[in-house]
Amino acid sequence: MGSFIGDSWKEWNGKFRDDVRSFLKGITGPSPVWPPGCWEVLISTAGRKGNAEQSIHFVTCHDGFTLNDLVSFNGKHNEANGEENRDGSNDNLSWNCGAEGPTDDPEIERLRNRQVKNFLTITLLAVGAPMLLMGDEVRRTQRGNNNAYCQDNEISWFDWTLLDKHPDVYRFVKRLLSFR
């Protein structure tokens, strides 16, 4: 964040992504997610007048886990890519909530739904421009694949049946967006 000069630029904020993921995973660090004065430091070092509105906040994007996979897998599962699971980031700050991958355990599913809603709330209510990955509003999965660029199949496609499977998350996102 902070490499472009001028107020018209907005930049993806990877620090926001990492801090929010760490916070919701329960990793404690030396400072809160956004300590007082951090925006001034981040932006003034780039020569900007600066404010938080110049940030694009996101937790997931096209090159990584989906939000559902972020709360469903502790590690990547990129075997389908033909690279022996060597591709994609190994540092995802993900937490499977007690079971790796899909589960029928209602307690784990409740926890995953709550975590998804926590991520969405923080992202959509933070100052700045929020960015959501397509399908995060219905818990779309890439089956733990965090590097699905080479997949033109069910791994990377939008599954419309998820609207019926996770209507509570979809309704929650619509309400957050109307509140914003």
C-alpha cells in the first residue's frame, strides 16, 4: 500500500487482508489490526496526503482461497493443478474450524458461517473501498485450491445452487451492503 502518488489512486491493501485473517484466526501480534497513526505512516511515506479512503480492503481475491475455503482448510489442496501441490501460497492464514474440507458436523458449519460473516462484516464496514470475491456471499468453494487459474471446470465456476444452500449468508451480505 502506498506506492502511487495522488488522491485518485486506490490500492489493494494486502496488510488489511493479513491482519484481518490473523485477527479472526486468533493470532495475536504486537499491535491491533489498525493502530492509531498507521495510515499516516503508510501513506505519508509514499508522498500522499492520504487517508483510509485510498485503500481497497479485501480478505480474498482471485489468486488465493475463497472465503469458504479460508474457513474450511488449514492447507492448500492444489493437486488438480498438476504441480504436485507446489503452486500457490503456503501462507494462507486459514483455519478449518476443526475439520479439513467439507463436513456434515452442524457445530463446525455454524462456526464456519459465523467466521464468514465476521470476515464480511469487517471488510464491508471498514473505511475505504471493500472488494469481495465472486461467490464469497454464498460460500463458493474451490475445494481448497488456492491457485485455480488453470481450472476451467467446477473448481473455478460459480455454483448457482449455493444460493439455496447458504441463503443466510447471502441475505446477511445484502443487509450489510444496504447498511453501508
